Amino acid sequence: MAAQESLPLRRLKQFQPLNRLTDDQLVLLASRAERRTHGPGQQVVERGVRDGLDIFLIAGSVELESIDGRKSTIDADTDKALNPIARLQPRMYNVTAIKASEFLVIQQDILNQLLRAAPVPQVEMDSGDGLGDDGSEEHHLLMEFYAELRSNQLTLPSVPDVAWKVRRTVDREDSTADHVASAISADPAMAAKLVRACNSPLYRGFSDVRNVREAVVRLGMRTTRQLVTVFSMREVFKTRQASLQKEMDKLWRHSREVAALCWVLADSATAINPEEALLAGLLHDIGVVPVLVQAEHHVNLFADQANLEHAISELRADVGTAILESWSFPANFLEATRHAEDWRHESRETAPQLVDIVIVAQLHAMIGSSQNSSLPPFDEVPAYRRLGELELNASRSLQLLTEARARVDEVHRLLSIH
């Protein structure tokens, strides 16, 4: 490893959250940061370590390996490289350089200090959102919130045990329907939900299934895995704080509506697996959950509902992505969560992606809501145009969802199974 000259400011501003800092702050940051290089095969980050560093990939490529052996790659100058690599602490991944790679290494304490002192962006001051003179205080508290997230002081929800066990079982090459059924049956409530779901109009065959194994065989292991995760998610949207449960219930209702629309859109207009789309829709706002839980500790920030909504808007994508990273979800789920409300998002693939389904479902879910006035025209949304290649124009889309209302309602009932 060797220290080198500082990066130019325009390069630093490409990274998040460095783009929130002023030029003067970036100059100070650059003077305290370190440049490191690693050769092919060298370890950059060790899983389980809490080192208090943010590490940005400047050049090259790295491989991330989670505790269950899953691997993913990050290349410099791509969207994945905009944030610190393996940012949660203690580290969730072993990170290894694939080829000669260069990194910018910053102490989290230093960056957090600078973020707290960062000025309120002019767009926030001029937004007319009623923050007025309190905008600065809110901004500083938001920066504290970011600091807690980045140093892993926020309590991120964990994957419910049964969902984790079923995922691990299905992913094993030698797994059978009996193995999966055994993992599900360890949770009698989940077993009952799966059998009832299999006998619902969405999945019913010529005869009802009578036990978990028959349900797994009829649904297939992939669909079973997705549905078990879906059913277990209801527990994540719960809190012991009565004052927050109302907000949690509201969040769950919205997530459920988007999930139902995702299922129908995927099934009717794309080749995307409907249960995968259902789960992506259910998880698109998962980042709001720890924000609501943490709200109790920031009374000044969240006493005003407008402040709470602003904080959620600021944090939902970052926190949601962090949660799904910690749950070892695939990249397409992370993309769908990060860009769920990014109406201008352009996917690089030619075929419709999970993120496109979630964005279009969100648009439909918000029609007629208080947010309707801020929605862009459908034909200006890239995700909608991508689905439009499958002849899903505005009138056809609304007609499809009107005709499919019974199926949307059935998915709602599926998500309401107790």
C-alpha cells in the first residue's frame, strides 16, 4: 500500500455522501484521507471487523463474499461504487481485489463531523416546505441520523428466522421438497400460512393441498422461498411503541398495495417472476422501518409530521439498501429499493427489470393520493416507457389494472393471511 496525491474535488463529489460537503470541507477531507492500492487477490476488508473506516473504490474491481458464500462484484465508476464498499460495521463481507485496485480511505468520525457541519442545500432552503429557520437544525439532525446509519448505530431489522432458514435450505444444491418442508414446519404458523396460500385462487390446483410438503411441490421451491419471506415480513413492520405502530400500519398498507400491483404487473406484462416482484414491492420502503423506530430518540426532529416525512424521504433509500445488503439480497432487489421513487431512473438492461415494475406500481399506488400532484406524466418515466415496449401504454395500463382488480384484491388477501 502507498499514499498518493489527493483526488480532485470533481472526483470526490461523485461519491455519496461526499457530494453533500462544500469545496472547503472536501479540501480538508482530502488532506486527512488516505489513498491505498491493493493487488489482485489481496484482501481489502475482513468480515466481522469494526475498523471505523469508509472505503471508496477509485479504480479497479473488488469481490464481496458474504458469510453464506454468496459473491458479488463492484467495478469502479459504476453506480455500485458511488457509496463506500461493504459499509456496514462490523463488516458483513470479505472484500478482495480482483485486479489492481485503488481506494480512498476516510475515518468515519472525521466524515461524520464534516457532514454535521455541512450547510443546508439551497434547494432545501428554497423548497417552501415550511422548515424556515428550523431548516438548519433539521439538517444537522439528519446528518446525525446519517452518521448513526453509516457507523451501524441504527438498529437494522433482521431477517425472521424461518425466512433465513428456508432461503439457506433452498439454495443448497442437494435440497429436496422434504428438506424445505421440514424447515418451514419448524414454524407452525408459517406452515399454516403457506398451505392456505397454496389453496387460494392464485395458486389453487385441481384439488387442495393438505400439508406443507404438497404445498412446496405445487409451488416449486423458488416460489415457496419468496412466499415464506413475504409472509415473514409482516413481523418486521411492528413495534412495541404504540405511538409508532400507527405509522407502521400505514407503511404496511402502502407496501402491501405496491406489492399487489407489482405481482399483477409482473404476471401480466413481463417475464419477471410475480413472487419476486411481490417481494420487491413489499420491501421497497423497508428503509422507513428503522427510521420510525429511531424517531423516538429524536423528539426535536420528529415532533412535526412534516419533518418526519422529510427525514423519511431523505433516508429511506440509503437505509433500505443497507438493510437488504445486510440480508444478502441480490443486486436487483437493492436497485429496486434504492430507486423506488426515482422517477427518472434509467436501467442499463434492455429488458424490463424489477426496479421498473416497482416504480410503475408506485405510480399507480399514488394516483389519487395527496402526492398525486407531484407525480410526473407516465410517458415521461423511463421505467414506464420500458414496460411500454410490451404495449403497456397509459390507457392499456389502467385498463389492465382495472380488469385485474380482483387479482390485486386476492394478493391483498394473500398478504393478510394470519
